[in-house]
Amino acid sequence: MPDRHRPSRASADRGSRPQPQPGTWSTASGVVELARSGSDEQAWTVFVNGVASSSVHTGDPTVLEFEYLRWMADVLDEREPAGGPLEVVHLGAAGCALARYVDATRPGSRQVAVEVDEDLARLVREWFDLPRSPALRLQVGDARERLATRRDASADAVVRDVFAGDTTPRHVRTLEFTRDVARVLRPDGTYLANVADRPPLKKLRREVATVAEVFEHVGVLAETGLLRGRRYANAVVVASPSPLPADRLVRRAARAPVPTRWVDGEDLVELVAGARSEQDPAPPVEPVNGQEAVEEASG
């Protein structure tokens, strides 16, 4: 298991660069703010239009402030061989916190992070000393469009962390999108999807129902308070063509700083009962001689 408080030598060298300066910038997505996180001068939070988007510790990339990122790191830590390099596709880059973690704990990894906002991608490169290509390539563009350009079975993990405000856009949560994720993953690959929801968990239930139509093995890591209908929070949907390390994830969840639960099997079936998968919108019917084709067919 990687030690999250002992960064690699390369990471430590990168942490010696001058600290960024807090401020506010206008970008294609709106307003981006960089602010310090508490009293630690090396801890920073990136806000996009007032919503906390990423948290980065410039001195130690293994420090992950956001709970859902720690869960994702837990899942990746369980991949065999321990500490071996991975090929990871991050859909939604922001501050690249998880990409920095993978680079520090699994030297030799090759990662791609897709960010729709070109200005934000440039700023993040300026603020944080991110790994350079080929260790980490930052691509600007739409997450789904970029995913579609990937070769079959070319990634060990696909991470979806895409938001517009506090909502994941529909086109990156549908059945068709999820099938493309499965196409890109290797047979033992892992799909990790960040879902923000509140009771009665309509978003989470529908996301799980969608993913379960594509992947044989599915589970959820979530705060107990969210699952009990008490609060708004994040959950991580975990899926793979191969069996997931459920027992080890249960133990990791039990050690989490915030009460956390791993849900799979019959408990997951009960959670999503009645939820339907989400699909791409049907294409509009083309008019034929001024009338809808469907009308002509029924005439």
C-alpha cells in the first residue's frame, strides 16, 4: 500500500518551486478562483464559478483533501502489481490532484487529463508543477469527444470527474458514453465516476443503473450520511469487467476519516431498485415534404 505522506523524489523536487498566488481569473467557463486551504501554505483549492473543483497540496501530491479523491485513490491502490505504472484517462482535469497522486505513487505511469476550459488548463500548468508529457498530457476538449479518439483496451483506468456547476452533464453519464468507457478499458480495467447527489439519490441510483448495464462488477463508495438520506455529498461509482476487491475496499472504507461505506451485491440492487438507465436523446425526426416522417408513415 503506498504511503500517502512520502512523495517520490521527483514529486519532492517539484514541490520546491515558488508557491502560486491567490486570485481570481476570468476563463471560458466563467470565474476561476485560487485560494489557500486553511493554514497550510502549500494547500490550495480551485473554485470554478464558486464551486470547489479541486484541492492540491503543492508540497505533497499524496495529500488528497477531498474525500471522494481519497476513495478513488484507495481503489487504484488496490490494483496489482502494487506500485506498478498505470495508464489512466482523467475526464475532467481541474487541478489534476488525482493525476499527481498516481504519478507520485506509481512511477512510470502514463496519464491523460482532459479539460474543456483551455484557460483553466493553462492556469493549472502555471500554478502547479504538474508532471510533464509523457507522464501527464493535458488535452483541451470535450470529455466524451476525447474519449472517442482512444484506442480499444488502451487504459487501466478511466476517471470521470466532469461537472458544470454541481451537475455532471448528461452526455457523459449515458449508456452510450459508458459503453465507450468499457471499450477503452483493458479487461481488468477500472471505471471511477464521481457523482454529487442529495436525498433521495435520484442521480446516484440512475448512474448505477446505467453503469450496471455495461459492467458486470459494480460498487459504490459513499459517505454513510448520504446513503442514509441525511446530506448532500459525493459518491464514487466503481466498475470493472473483472471482479472488484470488495473485501479490501470494505476495510479501507472502515478506516476513512469520514464515515464511509462500500455498497455492492444485494445492497446495491436494493439501492437502485426501480431506477432506469439513462440514454442519449433520440435524434430528431427529419421532415419529409414539410411533414414529419412519422406522420407520413402513419398516413
